[in-house]
Amino acid sequence: MSLIIDCHGHYTTAPKQLEDWRNQQVAGIKDPAKMPKVADLKISDDELRESIANNQLRLMKERGNDMTLFSPRASFMAHHIGDFNVSSTWAAICNELCYRVSKLFPDNFVPVAMLPQSPGVDPKTCIPEMEKCIEEYGAVGINLNPDPSGGHWNSPPLTDRHWYPIYEKMVEYDVPAMIHVSTSCNACFHTTGAHYINADTTAFMQLIQGDLFKDFPQLRFIIPHGGGAVPYHWGRYRGLAQEMKKPLLDTHVMNNVYFDTCVYHQPGIDLLNKVIPVKNVLFASEMIGAVRGIDPQTGNYYDDTKRYIDASTQLSAEDKQAIFEGNTRRVYPRLDARLKSQGK
Ligand SMILES: [Zn+2]
């Protein structure tokens, strides 16, 4: 009786009113007379239900995925827009919608929180939203944007003390963070094709360069999109760590860092699983997300990543169970507790 848990899904199909409200909020930054009130956004439970049942939930059922850890649309976080108040109001709205979805579909969706980050603002300002989402909404993890500037990378590296207030809270609540950037406002970086993958790779290298997990041995990060370029270049990262006189990656970072399976072809998934230990791989698809089409070579959706795990000839049945369920329950203890309370 095992579960298929997708640890990486966003509410990309929210009713149009959400985007309209955000556009008005952005207009209100320049012209305060246009700034909308939170109460101006009206989305009914039926609209939420419809936006999920016809999209994510339909595809989950078709593919055999039981549950998705569900966070606000990543590209819409756009932390670079406006100031902290703009981000704070926007994050609260987006997190509440994911919470409402999780109440409407308690067996299928579990909330993960976005943070009200803002460039140049102390990350500790994110703590009240984080606490609310975990304590009141049942969020089991957070998304942490290592580059709230949207492609200009002017925040300190993730190993800097700048970020420690967030890490202290993560340890206190025993929640992991998915390292996840938002939309790129730098024309050189396509949002999902370059900025996301660059950020995944960048975050991993920052963790090699620092000694963060000496200070926070319990801290856990998920690096999405299969870890960016990392598994493919594993030899480079092992070699760089060696030259920097760092411990072996197994002990230096791999007790704390996990990669998801948002890799959209069989050879990529096979490489991930050949290079990265099974204990560090969590099932995910990021559906409905960046790549929504059907692969003409296979006739299946690119992001139907369960097929690639199912088809893997190198993973045992136990390995697959760990990737689909066991690892995620271990990395997200609050999810595990919630599932146990549901008798799962
Ligand atoms: Zn994502």
C-alpha cells in the first residue's frame, strides 16, 4: 500500500482573478490610487475546485500520482517586484489559496509555503508568514528563493549568515526548503529554461564552497529540476570539493541535500539515478509547469516523470518505493506525521 508523492507542484492554474489582482497590485506600485485591497480578490471554492479537478488532479489520476506538495506558482512569486509590503501581501494571498486547495482536496494536496522575500530586505522579515503557513495552514515545507532580484544575483550566497534566521526557523519546525528561484527579469536568462536550472546548479556549488551544514546539521534542502546540471557534472563537483580541501561530498553536503526527479526524459532520469544515491532522490514532476507538451518520441507528456522511474531498469522495487514515498516522508517529517494521522 505505497503512496506516490510528488514533492514539487505549483498552483499554475489558479483562476484568472489572481493574475488580474496581481497586475493591479503592480500598477498600484506606481500609482497608489490603483492599489487593490486584499478583499477585492474574490475566488470561490467552486472556482478553486474546478481549477484543480480539471487540471492537476485529472493528470495525477491519469498518471497514478496520489499526492502533490503544492506551493504557489513559482514564476509568479516575482520577489523583485515592489517592496517588502508588496511581496508580503502577495505571498499571503498565494499561500492562502494553496491552503484552501489543500482543505478542498485533503488527500491529494499538501501546502508548501512561498516566502515574502524582497531584494535587500532581511530574510528574517519572512518569519511571520512562514510561521503562519506551518502552524495554521499545515505547510510541510517552504520554497526559498536564493535570488530575489530575479536574475541579478545580488544576495549573499546561501551559506552566508544573512540567511540564518530562515534556517533557524526551518530547524525549529523541522521543515525542508526547496531552493527555487522565480521569474527572470534579466533578458539573458529564460525563466524556466535557463534561470531555474542555473539557480539549481549555483545553489549546489554555494553549498560545496561553504560549511553550512556544520552549523545546521539538521537542515535539509531540495534542489529541484533534477539538481540542474549537477548530476551530469558530478565529477567536476567532486573534483572541485577535493581541490578546496572539503570533505567528500557524501558527508559534506549529501546528508542535507536532495534532488527531485523533474527531468523530462528517460536518459536524464537514468543518469540522475546512476550518479546520485537513491536516498537523495525525491519523486516530483512540477506538473502543470514549464513543459506541458507531449514528447513525439514517446507519445507521452514530457513531465510524466513517474513513467521514467517505473521504466528504470537500474532501480529495484525498494529503490522506487523510496523515491516515490519513503524519502519524501523522511525529508518532510510534518508530511509523514500528517499521513500517519490519516492512517497512511
Ligand atoms: Zn517549481
